[in-house]
Amino acid sequence: MNRTKLEYGQVRFRALEPEDIDLLYEWENDASIWEVSNTFEPFSKYVLTKYIRDSQRDIYEAKEVRMIIETPEGTAVGAIDLFDFDPFHLRAGVGILIQDEKDRNQGYATDALHLLCNYAANNLRLHQLYANITEDNLASIQLFTNNGFQLCGTKKDWRNTLDGWKAELMFQKMLYS
């Protein structure tokens, strides 16, 4: 990890910019990923513009941070989040999206998750990260387990989906002892 820039392998992170409004509008309104993100309705450009503006707040104030995942050439391929940040217990949840099918299975998510874990440990001094993944999201389960996250619990019939009830698996990674 480059400590002056948030980059690793074939990705780098950057903050949300006002110019990202059309990108976020497209991504957040893609109904094919709503089940993964627990979204139930479209987002307006007004709401997303406010979100981008508010994203400039510090993680200690906002309790979350979202960064754009981009290639070294500057092409945005996804987003990564720390959410439910708890500064007392030094933990946060992780969310990751590689939006376009053609960009999946290219190593972007692996490099981004590796970079995020290093950022959380070295910059934020977090003790642990966690991820909640539905039982049928095999790509995400593989991504997180390959990056040192361990299954620590199962919430049965946790998500009511169009395909019926699904269990949600909780994965956890200790960043340091």
C-alpha cells in the first residue's frame, strides 16, 4: 500500500466528487443489485447530490465513508464503503460494488478489499471489519474468505427477497490483536 495515496495493485481509491452524480445515479438505480444493497426504491439526483455533499464529513462524524474504486488510468469501476463505524469498539462494516459485469473477476474487488483492510488498520486503527452476505452470493463469500474474513454467524431467514427467504452470513476479520 502506498501510504501517500490509497492505491494497491490495479486499483486506487478516491473521494466522491460532485461530477460523480451521473455515475452514482446509474449505479444506485440499477435494480439488479438492490437485493445486495438492501435498496427498495430508486434514488433521485437530488438525494444523491446531497449524499455526495455530505460525504465530505469526517468518518467520526458521519459514521461511514464511501470511496470510488478506480483503475490507475482513472476509470471508475465501483465503490467501497465502511459503514456502521464504531469508534469505541473500533469496528466497521464493509460494502463493495464492482458495477459492470465486464469488470468483475478482473481482480479489482480483491485489490480493493486488500487496500481497504490496510487503510482500516493503518489509517483508522480499526480492530475489526465485518461483512453481511446472503448465502447465495458465492462470489462475495469467496472474495471475503480469500481475504481473511471468517464466517462467524448465520442469520436464518434474515432477508425477504423476491426469490423467498434467504439466510445472511456474517463474516469478520480481525485486523490486529
